[in-house]
Amino acid sequence: MNQVHVQQIECLIVLSEELHFGRAAERLGYSRSRVSQLVAALERRVGVRLVQRTSRRVALTRFGAQFVEEVRPAYEALAATFARARDRAMRGALRELRIGFHGSLYEEVAEAFRRLRARHEVTVTLSEIPLGSPFSAVLEGRLDAVMVELPVHEAELTVGYRFPPQDRLLAVAAAHPLADREQVHVEELAELDILHPAGDAPDYWMAARVPPTTPAGAPIRSSAGISTVQEGLALVAGGEHAMLVCRPLAEHTPRSDMRCLPIKGLDEPSQMGLIWRTADAAPQLAILARLLDEEYGREAEAAAPETAGERRTPVGAGID
């Protein structure tokens, strides 16, 4: 297979459309002899005659017609891929951003994506990523960026946009003894079994999701891990577990079988970030960060994106 050149396939496909070596050569910009040589080389590789040549006409053999029918979709897909790559290279930009997220996308973020497409012809392909693996896909290059909770201390990553801090609430089942309270105290978390993200996230990130102890030092139990926010909400509704959630999630996901309570004494809020690889960030990511800032009516706190853990970036609001 590695000895079959794209030129050979291209020559056969064009010849099948023109059924004339001269016209095929003119269309391809080759000499007639070059077209004949390429088709003959392909026939030798396949091991069967693909073109019937006579002094008066050119026609595909039965094998040739079947071969063209089967190979044409793959050739056209390859040609389209190269065309898109050339177009991106000429524009100096990606036409598509692959972005991962946790939980839900709220209206403001969706509007920023719409404006990115309308103003800059860049579309966004979204993927919900496992709750406990916030950075793996972007570090490995499978995604261009992720929208996940901070903090980020990875040297290879940049926080391109910081969403505004949000209160953290305690989600419990509607039948839970705490459900009728107006709020709970942070020390009461030690009496519960709090769900944690299940995955390969760094320890510092996991500890920010579920603190190992209360401020007074009481251990916080966390016996079960979850892969998605929706999985967590379902377990909370079942009554055996509780979960820490951000206020926007509680407001956008009303459930009659669950209550979300303020936590007195929990000073660390929830904050999301738009995060990408520092070394090879597409310029469209900086545009997206600016659109997010415009959408939320916030003025940028810095002129350019900054490396995680070193500098501050614009504030906006987003997902969780």
C-alpha cells in the first residue's frame, strides 16, 4: 500500500471522468506519457488491468470501474483535508476549536461561541470531559482548550480567561435532615459523605474540590467518586451522599428532590478558567477570551493571556 502514490489514484480518477489521455493530461497539468506511466504503475501494484486502451477509445475495465468506485470517497476525503489545511495555513488560523468542559454551558458562553463563528468564521466543537481529568486532554493535544475549575499549577498550561468567582453550596437530598435549614456551617461537612471527582487530576486540584478537612481540622469523609456532574446530582438525590456545587449550577439545575444550601465559613469560592497549552495556543483562543470578556461586560485586567500561577487574567463567568 505504501508504494501507491496519490498521483496514481488521481490520474485514474481523472481518466475515468475524461476517458481520454490527452484531456486527462491537460486537466492534471501532466504530459500524456506521464499519465500513462502513472496509470500503468497503479495497475502493476493492484495486479490487474484497470483501463482498456485502444486506438479509438479509452474505457475502464470491470475491475477498474469497481476500483474507482471504491477508492474515490477516500481520495476525495483526503483531498478535502489537504484543502482545509491549505486554507488554514493561508489564513494563519484554525477554523475550528476543540474545547472540553465540565457540567453545563450557560447562555453567556454559548453566545460567545456564536459570535466567534459569526465574526471570525471559527466554529467550536464541544466535548464533555471526565470530571476528575480536567487537564489530560488538553495536555495531550486532543483538545485545544478546556473550561474547568481552577486552580491550575501545571507549567505547560495557561489560564487565558478567568470566570468570576461563584459561591459554593452544599447539595443534599430533599429528604436529608439538613434540607430544611437556611444554611449549614462548614464544620458540619465532617458529618457528611461528600462526593469527589474520580480521575487522574493533581492532588492540589482534588483538594480544592473537596477539602480533606474542615478549617478546624476535622476530617471530611469522601467515599465515592463521580465522573460527571449529572452522576453526582443523581447520587445526591438518592440520599446517601452530599456534593459541593457552584451557585450557577444550582440555579440552572432546579430539582425537587434536592436542596442546595449556603455554607457559612467556607471562604474558598468556585472559579472556572479557560485553559490552553502555553506552547502552541491558537490565536483564536485569545479572541474567544476577549469575546467572553465582552459578553460579560467586564474590562480586561491584563492585555494578554498569562501562564498559570504567575499572572492574573480577565474576569468573566462560565460553566461548572
